Amino acid sequence: MISVEDQVEKVNRLGWLDLDVDPTIDLFAEISRLKKQKNAIILAHYYQDADIQDVADYIGDSLGLSQEAEKTKASMILFAGVHFMAETAKILNPDKKVILPDLRAGCSLADSCHPKDFAEFKSKHPDHIVISYINCSAEIKALSDIICTSSNAMAIVNSLPKDQKIIFAPDKNLGRYIAEKTGRDMVLWNGACMVHEIFSLEKITRLKATHPNAKLIAHPECEEPLLKIADYIGSTTGLLNYTMKSADTEFIVATETGILHQMIKSSPEKTFIPAPPNNACACNDCPHMKLNSLEKVYLCLKYELPELVMNEEIRVKALKPIKRMLEISKQYGL
Ligand code: 13P
Ligand code: SF4
């Protein structure tokens, strides 16, 4: 058995616990046993592998996951998602242990916004309120007035006086979409998600021609030309709900492919086609989300490592705009 010191050293060096897992173990049963034993909860994003979604206590979009993190009574949260999501759970739960299977699971969008550059950008627009998309670091949240997600961005912007000038960061595609929908004056940070910018408009247009009855559904992190031809635009939960409620039976899905697991589970009789990307491997997997695996979830829960630890001063500053987001969402029934 590896010593505690060696485990910590391994996590510090690699970002995850690189230990052999006995292949005869029933990981589903073991994870379920460990959850009960440790009074732990697994929160998973829709972009996680199907196996991880199947062991989760709650699967959702960024807003749902934050709301669930805020209200959980569990003593420990295993966050199966990326770093900024686990960090948000920790900001809301300073006294709980928050663990994540792989500390390296970052986000290209969050990485596009460095606190030093953002502070400079902010100082150029002193009369603007700062709304930051939840896909950003705690340092950026600490520099923001309100946090938003793709499912409440419209409500958050609409909750502000009409003449209020807004800085929106870090996703320019979501920002542009919301600015257009609300008619608000918004200064956008120039960031984007590597997964949602990779779709091929040409291939999607061809696919639509060969599947004339298929509805194109897209996440608002996609680029403007794709959003212009989409039949429905929404967060991951929004997209899932749309496919469940719609009378249509065929969908071209322009977001990360992990969401297809719940779509197929909820509507097995319907057809879901991942929107084709512009790359040679023809996949729209998020390399950060997909760093997690069922084995890593098991090791993480067993050894309670890696643990998310953060600077208390930043945590307190970042909590304020997150709380504001949660309050406005409540007022709007979201
Ligand atoms: P939502 O699940 O909130 O729509 O966010 C999508 C995403 O890109 C998460 O990284
Ligand atoms: Fe970040 Fe995009 Fe991956 Fe979401 S899908 S975690 S926004 S890189």
C-alpha cells in the first residue's frame, strides 16, 4: 500500500493519483460503497464519460451544478468536471472537502483570461459593471460583479438597468449572442472555447441538406454563423430538455458529445447526430473534461485526493458575485 506522503507527492507532481486499479474490482459498486462510507456526493457535468455520469448523484449544467453544490448536506464533494467547476463548489463550501479526479482538467476559455490582463482591461472601462461567465478562474470571479452561466446570462443582463454598460468576459461568442438578444451595450473579452469553435459550418450545412427533418441545436459558445442557422440555442440542460420535449425525432447536436449520453437515455427512440467538426479526428470531445475517468473517480474518492485548496482572500471575493448570480437566478425561477 502506497504511503500517504507518496500519494501526496504523486498528486503534487502529476495532478492525479497514478495508481494501479485492480481490474477485477466492480468500480460502480466500490464507488457507491465509498460514497456512503464518506458521506460524499458526486456532481458531474454532462460532458463527462457515460460511466462517470452513471455513478453521479447529480448531473447538470454549470448553473444546476452550482445550485446543487450550494445546497448539499454531504461532507465531501467529488466534482467530476473541470477545475473552475470544482473551484466554484469550494468557494460555496469552504468547510467541505472538495476533490476532483484530475487537477489538470482546465478549460481553454478560462485560460484565455489572465487576471493581470483582465484587471487592466477592466480599468479601461470604469463605468462598466463586470459580468463574468462561470468558465473563469476564481481570480477573475474576484474581479467581477456578477457571475453568469449559459442558462441564466440573459436573465442576469436583463436584471440590470437598461442604460447600464457591461463588460462581459471571457466568452466572446456567448457575450455577442446575449448582447444581440438583449440589445445591451456590452464590451466583450476576446475568449472562446476550443470545442465550440471547431465546428465546420460547411459540413453542418451539408448534413442539414441530407437530413432535412433534423433540428440543429447549439450551445451559445458556438460561433455566430453557426448560431444564425441553429433551430434552438441553449445551455447543456436547455439542449437536453429541448430534445425531450420536442415532437421532432432527429437532432444535429452542436456541443461536446458527452451530452448525447443523457439525450439517448431520455429519448432512445430519437436520433442524435454530433455536429461535425473541422478536425482530422472528427471528434468534439473536450480534452480537459475527458481527462477524468471512472478509475480516477474511484482513486480520488478512496484516497480523497487531489483536493481543491484555495486562497481564502480570493475565495471570499469570488463568493460575492457567485451569490449574486444564485439570487438573481432564484428571482427568475431558474
Ligand atoms: P453549460 O453546461 O452550463 O451549458 O456549460 C457548458 C460548458 O462548456 C461547460 O464547460
Ligand atoms: Fe472549457 Fe470548452 Fe471544455 Fe467547457 S467544453 S470545459 S468551455 S474547453
